[in-house]
Amino acid sequence: MGFTITEESCFNRLICFTIHIRKRTHRCLVSIMTENVCLTADKIRSLEVQGARNVAIAAVKAIEAMAHGTKAKNRESFVKELSEAKTVLFAARETEPLMRNAVKWIINRVEDSDERGVEALGALVSSSSRSFQKKLEASIENIAEIGSRRIRDGMVIFTHCHSSTSSHLLGKAREAGKTFEVICTETRPALQGRITAREMVELGIKTTMIVDSAARSFMNVADMVIVGADALTSEGNIINKIGTSNIALLAYEARKPFYVVSELLKFDPNTLCGDYEKIEERSPLEVWTEAPENLIIRNPAFDITRRDYIHGVICEEGVISPHSIVEVMHRRYPWVFH
Ligand code: RUB
């Protein structure tokens, strides 16, 4: 099921180390700023930067900083630097297509340009990174605007983990003067539910936090479930924090609508070619630091919720059926398929 965190960080360190060695051998070929990329990758891996959107933004900012401080002497070495940064960032977390799409988009713009000068290419990376961030900003506003219309006074909204997109939507509904309550899970093992709980309380929303295993007991009092997403697949399934699929089943059993709020760029085009989205498996130490020897602990970070349990995907195109994701992607972001 992919790397454990220990193997994964070793893998990342190995890449950074390889870059470092190459840097010493071919002085000036690789910029010192690549270390900044390694630092960002570390923050992403350790969850200091958490949630698909924040991960993608941190990655494009790291690429931008690298391009800004590049010591590359020509186009070829600049492109090579970008490609090395991409490898380091992609390895930081496996289940993050938004980050992959964002970085690929920037690199494609460089590769497609006729510019030869490193300075001009650096400027192109900067403008691309900023324009990507602006697009993300516009998307989250759009999603919040659309999604908040589904929230009515007196509703109880159930949510899981921490999604900046869901929180923004709930904040928007609150801003519109709607009165509703939130139930959030604590989200073992990394407890991201506490981030959601804090945000909701700060927004003045009546909030109840429950342990993950209490989800079924509280589903009956909920009116609607809203969760974020890390990945959207070609079959219309969604991948989000471990436990999301259990909650979707509970919502189905209790006949409560289950909505996913997500930028469309979380779509993984490789799923169309038959690949499965990889599910990151994290360190067992996140689950139990002093576990008995020989105990096997599994700690997958995400799970797959089948489209059959998803009422709708609230995205920048509106509230869409999970079945139509590929079609909408073709229309809105054709470059993802290239
Ligand atoms: C976070 C998580 C979030 C999605 C969407 O997991 O599963 O629901 O990433 O977040 P982790 P956003 O804490 O392991 O990164 O809406 O902010 O993109």
C-alpha cells in the first residue's frame, strides 16, 4: 500500500541527498534553493502543512521561490532543476493530485515557452504560480458561494477531518446569517478534527466534537454531511481522510445527503488510464508510540468513498453528479489530460 512514513522520508532524503551530491559534482547546475523545496516537502510530510489545498499552495510557492533564486546558467539546467523539485514534492505525499496538477501546469508552461533566458523563465514560473493560486482562490469562493446555499437555518452539519474548502463553505453560510450547528469528528490518529472544531467555534458556530467511533450515534441528528476530498477519480469515486467512507455508509443508512466539496483539479487523470490512486500509509507511531514489539499496526491516511454514496460534488462548476466528473474536467481543464 505504498511507503510507510519512515521509508517515505528516507526516500525523500535520498532524493535530496542525490541532488546535493550532484550539486557538489556539477557546481551551479542545481540551485541552492532546491533545499527550500526539500524543506517544504518535509513540512508537507510531517503534516505541518495539511489538507490538499494547502499542500498544493505550499508546493507552488516552493517552486516559485526556487525559480526566483536559481543559479542555473541555461534553460536546460533550469528545466532540470524544476523536474528535480517536482520529484521531491510529489514524493512528500502520495495522494495529492491537486499538488501534482498544479506543479505540472507550471512546468508545462515553461516547457511550452520559447524563452531561452533563465531570468525570463524564472519570471514565467512566478507568474504561473501566482495565476494558479488566484484560480484556486476563485474556486474556493465559488464553491463556498454555491455550497452555502444548501445550508438552511436550523440544520446540523456533520463533517470529518479538516478541509479548508468545507470550513470556508461553512464560514460563508455563517456570514450570510444562517444559524446552524456542526458536528465534527476528532479524526484519529492525527486529530485534524480539532482544527475544524477550533475554526467553527471561532466563527461563532455551535459545534460538537465526537470521537470517530461515535459517528453512528450522531448521524441521526445530522441533516447533511459535508467532507473535503484529496482525490477525484475517473469513476467518480472520491478519496479523503481515512474514515470518510464509513461516514458515507452511515449517511446512506440514515438517509442523510452526503456532499463532497472539492476543486475539480483534485481529479487524477491517471485513474482514467487504469491506474489506481495510491493511498498513503503513514507511520504506525502516529497510532501508538509505545506499541508492543511484533504488533502490526496499519495506518492508511485515506480511503475511497464510492460514487453510489455521494449525493453530489460541490465544485467550481456547481453541484454535479460524481458520474460527470470526467466530462466536466474535459470541458473545464482539458490540459489535465495532455
Ligand atoms: C486532510 C483531508 C481533507 C482534504 C481536503 O487530510 O483529508 O479533507 O485534504 O482538504 P490530511 P482541503 O490532514 O492528512 O492532509 O479542502 O483543504 O483541500
